Amino acid sequence: MVKIFSALILISGITLIVSVLFQESKSEGLGAISGGTEGRFGMSRVRTLEAMLAKITTISAIVFMISALVIAAIQ
């Protein structure tokens, strides 16, 4: 049982790290001067990707925390 939750922690931890690294920063910085990622269809695609990454981050964080709590309760 511990091995299953340990595997879940490992997979969700890696997924959490990757999804956070793929997200764009909220501060625009120098990209605001030239318009950044704005284009004809650019913003809708960026928002969809950001929404998907946010959902993946949230789900993997929940799985990570629940798995950690279950392992702590078992031991």
C-alpha cells in the first residue's frame, strides 16, 4: 500500500514541477512594450494552454497532498 502511494507522490511531484515550469509568468516585463503574445489567434490559444496547465497543477498538487497524508497516516 505504501508503494502505491509512494509512486503516486513521485508521479504527481514530477507532474507538478513540470506544469509549474511550463506556465508563463504573470508579470509581463519587457514583453508589454512590443505587445508580447498578442496576435490574431494568439491570446485564445495562450489562455487555453494556461487554463490547462493550471488545472494540471491543481490536480497534481491535490493528489500529492492526499498521498502524503495517507502515507503519514499509515506509518
